[in-house]
Amino acid sequence: MTVLCIVAHPDDEVLGVGGTLARHAEEGEDVHICILSDGVTSRYDDTNAATEEIEDRRGNARQACDALGATVNFYGFPDNRFDTVPLLDIVQTIEKEIKRCDPDIVYTHHYGDLNVDHELACQATVTATRPLQSSNIEQVLAFETLSASEWSTPASDNAFQPTMFVDVSNHLDRKIAALTKYENELRASPHPRTTETVRDNAAVWGQRAASTPQNHSNCFVPFDVTRERIL
């Protein structure tokens, strides 16, 4: 089994499905992560000034992916400006990753996220994973990203409504360990991007999972959505 996780920015992979990826790796499956943007250049007026921070964050990403048991590839789409490049460019990049990895399962962002890069990463992934005779992809799963999914303008067609849950009780510590590699991206409570909130969120979804039908199709999206949980 081969797994490919496609995200917009470094740390999205851990916040989204870090425990799930660690579980895949521990079960002997090949896990690959594709990070489409540096995640920092939007904070600078001069992109050249961001060079050092880009390298630091990529170094953090390598450490985080090592902690999860995954490999990682980086690309240079403009941070928080995916809507300024042709969607086809992002689609073709993802297609290249799919060809390289030949995944059975693909994870990416929930399309209803507040962050435009997350939304377009999802749209490009759905396009790149469309059913083709040569494709071996069995599942495309979208995940919640704390501080992006829950802050979106609410509407009936974009709410994060998971239909699949993954038990990461034995892998949450690895997720937290990976998340701490992104020290500069963590915030103080009550911001959702804290290790405490990540643990609490998994516990909340664990409780909801006990009463939620799993693995059924969702009428709003063309793929399943997944959320990590602990019991």
C-alpha cells in the first residue's frame, strides 16, 4: 500500500493527518508527502528576504516527516496566492507526484477551508485523481486542518462533515512530536494550533465517531472526508 498526502504548506500534513500517516508508516506502508508552497513568503514584502525562513521551514518539514515515517517533496507555488497561477499548473504538479509514487490512497485538504491555497489544493487534487484506466488510486480522502477548516464562512455545501474516522490512539504522540518540529508555527492557547488543542480535538472526534455512521458517501463532496480520533 502506498499513501500520498498533498498539502499546501509545511505543517498542514501534521495538523491534518499526522497520526494517520504515522499509522500507515508503522504498518509498513510507503508514505509520501507533497508540499506545494513554502508557507511563508506571503509574510514578506520582498520574497528574497524570506529565503532563510523558507529553508528553515523546509528543514522543519523534513524533521516532521521523518518523525512520521514519510518522505517529502517540495514545490514553489506562491504562498496564499494559489489563485494567481493557472490551476492546470498545480494539477500537473500533482499528476507528476502521482506518477512518481503510484499511490493507492491520496489525502488532501477539505475543499471548504478558509485558506484559498487549501481550497485550490483540494480542487487540483480532485482533478489530478479523476478516474483513469491507468490509475491505481482507490480512495481520495479530505481532512480538516485546524485554524483553516473551522474558520471558513459556514454554508451547507462547505461544512466539514467527516464520514470516515481513523483511530490514532497509538500514534497521536508521534503526531505531536512531529508538530513540535514546527515550533515557530505553534501558538499560545486558546489558538487552535497548539499541541493541547490537537490532542483535545482528536478526543472530541473520538466521541463523535462512536455515534457516526462510517465510510458512507457524503452528498456534498465527491470523496470521503476523514478525521483523526482517539478512543
